[in-house]
Amino acid sequence: MGAMRKATFLAVLMMISGLAGCFGADEDEDTGEIVAVFTYSPATNIRAGQTIDFDARDSLPSGVALTYKWDFDGDNSIDATGRTADWAYPEIGEYTVELIVSDGSKSQSTTKTLTIVDATALPPTAEITSYSSEEDCEGEDVDTGSYIHVWACDLDKSNTDRTAGSDVSVELDAGDSTSGSSDDYVSTYHWDLDIEYDADGDGDPTNDNDLEGEIVEWKDLSPGEYEIGLTITNGKGLTDSDDIKVYVSYAASWLDFEMGGNTSGSPVELDFEFTVNYDQDQGNTIRKVVGELTYPKIDADCTDITPGEGNNCRAKLDLHAFNEEDEEATNTSNTGVDQREDGDCNSDDNDCVHLTLSSYLFTDSESDSTYGEGDWTIKIRNNRVNDLQVESLVIRLVYK
């Protein structure tokens, strides 16, 4: 019995020792990385003698007792403590502000440089010139407004390249900006080509310097909707910003190509591909996609017309739209041959079918009637036996 009690005691002792190790691990567990973060107001155009409010509330970890030490003049001495503080600089110039955050055992610091300007200096005014293409790809006038809208026209594409979409260049002009006073000038023009993305990692997504200059060329731009920003600085160091929407709409056309006939019991198809953007978080949302197909009612080389027995040459082509999961969103198959006279169609000789995909189809909702963004396909489908020389297919990606 003594030996059994001794063995039991040792087992219990080992179990307690193991649990103590677990408890100790919890107590000693790292409380999280220290991250020093601060903001200040006003954030721009800070004048000599003006009080600046500093706030470190976004420092991490949250919910932990942290200490905050501020060095406002770069002399390595503490000027203030606490999560919030205020300071004023009596002289113009650039000053480095350092925040040191600590949880008692670990600390981390961050710095920012502030530019202090003359109290009497006048700020500049940033302005991005708005404009639109004079005509769209059909020769129709394009509406203008407080935005930039450019139409890219990729007409008469080769039938071996059945992808709609190409990169374009857009001119950005800040020539209407002013310096603030007649004795001042604009010293820098900084263009931020995506005001939702913080490219330089400074915590402010609206101040990146992606392009620089009064008039710049934004290259390699795909069809889509974009929001960009401009920040200018005048000779006295004051800044101002402006932003604008940029829309790039696009049209591609394929002319005079052959559509084979259904001679094997399976419809003949030609695929035409395009990319759709519908990202509400980025503000890049397509308005609609339009497919327009024009073809002769009767092909010139078809002779299968027998008096009293009907016309086997009557053509009927259809457009079918599929998302990147190959789910069919819509088609024109229910449009009868006597209804194919949309738009400027020559109704005596041609049939015309239009397939419009509204922006709702491209949303990422859980509805069975939506299909998401991404790579899409419009298929021309011929269920008839006879081949056909198609006059044209046009695909338009409309973002404004």
C-alpha cells in the first residue's frame, strides 16, 4: 500500500507541475506588439504660432495601459506626456516630432516631419481640369461634367484577336491651379493615382506621389472607373488638394467575318472575351456592357429557297453572355427574327440584335440573378445549318 500511495503522489505531483507550466505560459504570454501611431490637426498648412493637437489613440495594442512620451522639437528630450498633447512652433521651418509608446517592458517610437509656414502666407488652390472625349466610338457627343471621361476605340479588330480591352493613356492637367498670391508660385504638383491605396505607407492614402508635374500622361490605363488626387505646394510651403473621377469607356468591333453553319447537330459558336470591373470598395464599377450584332437576313451564297416550300436561308444568330464560372447570365434567343431591327439597322437586308448587361448583373451579392465581375464571354451562336458572312459585332464597356 505504501508503494501504491507513493506512486499516486508522484503522478499527482507531475500533473500539478504540468498545469503550473501551462498557467505560467499564460501569465508570461506576450501581450502584443507595440505600435506607435499618431495624428495631428491641422494636418496641413500649419502656421507659426498655431496650436497643433496631437493624438496617439490609434497606437497598439488597444485595451492595454500604455505610456506616451512626446518630443516635439527633435532635441531628444520629453516635451509632453499622455495620449493627447498640443504644441505650437513660433518660427517657420521643418520640425521632427517623435512619439514613444511603452507598455512598461517594451517600447516603440515613430517620427513625422512637420512644415511650419509663415502666419501671413496665403494657400494655393489645386484644380484638376475636367474634360471628355469629343465623341464616343459611334461618333456621338459625350457629356461633360466635373470628371474626366475618355472613350478608347479599338475598331476593326482582327478575327484572330477576339478579346475586347486595351490600355490607353489619359492626360492629367493641373494648369488651372493657382499659387495663392501674385508674388508666389506652385513649386510641386503631386498626383495620387489611387486615393484609396496608401502606396508610400505613411498612413494617408491620399498623398502618394505617383506622378509629378503640372501636365502629366497617365499610361497603361485599362477600361474602368478611377478616383485620383492632386496635391500642390506653393513657394511658401502651403498645400492644397483636389480630386476627380476618371472614367475610361471602351468599344471594340469586328467587321466582315464568317460564322459557320450547324452541320453536325451542335450549334456553332464564336467566343469574344472582355474584363468587367465592379469593385464598390475601390469605386470601380461598370455601368453596362452592350453587345451589338449585325448580320444579313439571307447570306449572299445561300440558294436554298424553294417556291411554296419556304426559305431555309433565313438566318438567326444569337448572343449569349457567360461569367468566368461559365454561368449564362442572359441571351437574345427569345428575340424573334421579325424583332431584329434595333438601332440603325438596315431592316430591309440586315438583322440586328442587342444584348445589354446592366451593372446589377456584375455585383457580388448572393442573389441568383447576379454573376460577379471578372472575365466574361459573349458567344455568337448559330443553330441554323447555313453559314453566314457577319457584317459586324461591337462590344462596349461603358463606365460613365
